[in-house]
Amino acid sequence: MAAYRWPPFRPGIRWLIGRLEGGIMCSVTQRRIFEVYEGVRIGPYSRGAGIRPGLFARGTVIGNFSCFAIGLQVLRRNHAAARFSQHPLFFNPLFGLVAQDARPDAHSNHLTIGSDVWTGLNVIICPGCRSIGDGAIVGAGAVVTKDVPPYTIVAGNPAKPIRKRYAPEVEAVVAASAWWLRPLPELVEHLDLFTQDITEATLARFAAAFPPRPKADGPQSSKPSPKSFRPPMTRIHTDGPPEKI
């Protein structure tokens, strides 16, 4: 961690940590780097090529088990379109005409992304979007200008709701369970529920296996210890013991 203070070392350190800890999905150290050096909190098992240094503004919170495809862009402020000119000559101090940038600070426009979210290829999240709810899906190439409700599939430019991901009765059970806050071994005990489409029977089993959890204020992202966070590098079988790989 101390060596990460030196920018020239950072790419090599990230590569080494990724090799040692199984990439961003499993790496406690990489999450610690994001939190300490960039002010970004990424929940356990969230992953994808879309997660990279410098992408998210300070104050961003990402839940657990979310996936981000390559090409993700996150914008937290725009040009000053409501003024007589939107040219940076009149708002960017680098050009020498103004002493400071009068636009709102990008880091004050916080973004919260829930758990079990999936963003497709080349998604753009614009400043008008401050929240993407649990279980949402953002289609490839979408330009997200507004908040995305939980368990909603959006796509297009600008992104618009296509449909809900689940029927209301399914959404109620899944949302109440907050399964993404459970320890991985507890999820593995019911692995078959996560590896098949939902039916009336599996919904009843899921509700019994993961009863409702008390609601908490703010983003629901667990912070397990490094030992409990890193999953074993195993191939899991439902009909026998795990096989080490």
C-alpha cells in the first residue's frame, strides 16, 4: 500500500495484486486502494473490465456482486450550457481567464450503484444519473441520463426503461432477501437456486433459504475481513465436495 503513493509504480502494483489475489472480483487490497486513494467504495465480488482507476468520482459507492463490461464511462458534470457560452475558456482556470472553476465540483455529485447490477458494453453514465438500483440492467451502448430504479432494464440513447427484470412477486422476495450481503458459503449451500431460471417452486425455496433481512439506511455493501472475503479457488460441485484448481 505504501508504495502505491508513487504514481509510476501503480500499474505494476495493480497487476501484481491482481495476480496474487485473483483480480478485482476477489482482491481486498485493490478495494482498499480504491477507497484510500480514490474515495471509491466497491463491494465484494463486484467485477469487470469497466472498473478502472480514475473512472469514478470520489464518493462513489458500488454494491456487491455487480458487473461492469468494458467501455464504461462515468461523467459527473457537464459544460456550462446555461451560460452565454459553454466554452471552457470561460470556466476552466487552465486557460487563465478565470481564477477557479465555478461549476459544481464533480466529486460532489455522488453516484451510488447497487448490488447485482450489470452494465453492458460502452455504457455512459451522465451527471443526471445519481443512482442505479439493486438488480438493474443497463443495455450495451446506453446513455444513462436519469436514475435507474431497482430491477429495471434500461437501454438506448437516452436510456429508457424496457421492462422490469422480475415479476412483482419475484422482485419483492429477492429485494427483501438482500442475498448479496450473505457470506459466500451460505450462498453456495443453495447453489442450484442461482444456476437455473426462476419457477414457482424455486421462488418458494429461495424465500425459505433467504428470509427478509432488516432494512438499513444507505447503500447495502458488506465489508468482510480479507480472510472471509477471498473465495477459495475451487470448482464447486453440487453433488460432491469442491475440487481445487
